Amino acid sequence: MIRVCAVGEIPEGEAVRVESGPDGVPVAVFNVGGSYYAIDDTCSHQDASLAEGYVEEEDCAVECPLHATCFDLRTGQPGGPPARVPVRTHTVVIENGDVHVALSQATAQVA
Ligand code: FES
């Protein structure tokens, strides 16, 4: 499990990128209405940082900043092309006032 930041350091509707993890994959952690979600930061289509995408709070999704595929933050599933492969989701744990991420080892499955 990796510590991301203190609760409250990610404003609502925004995300942070965490440069860690045993497989070296950066993770994006989002605050959507006070709930936290973690997914792989790199888009499954090309090399874009999803933490820099637009958060659609009403859909609990993030829009990739490069080609605008929306990924569901709860499932990692892309809403439409050009991305067709989901991104991995990770478990967020709030502990002692800090946000932590338990990295998933599962490989993303093709939708
Ligand atoms: S890089 Fe994300 S949709 Fe193309």
C-alpha cells in the first residue's frame, strides 16, 4: 500500500499522479464529491496522463486529455473510442487521515 497524501489535499473534481508502485506504473487518484478513486494514470490508448484529464463528477469519470475517451473511475472501462481497453482500478484506503492506494496486480482485461 502506498501513501498518496493527506485527506483534503486533493480538491474535489481533481486528481494527483503518484509515481510509484512495484511495477513502476504511475497511478492517478481522484476526488469525486469526497469519494476517492484510483486508476492507472496512463491512458490505455496512447501516452497521456489521466490525472490531467477533465473529471466528469456527475458520471464519476475522467476524460482523457489527448483524445477524449471517458473512463469510468469505478471500473476503469472506456466509454467509447479511440481507447478500447480498460485501465486498472486500485483500492483506495483512508487511514489516519491519509489517502492510501492498494495497488491491484490484475492485468486490465479487454472490454
Ligand atoms: S491517449 Fe487517451 S484516448 Fe487517446
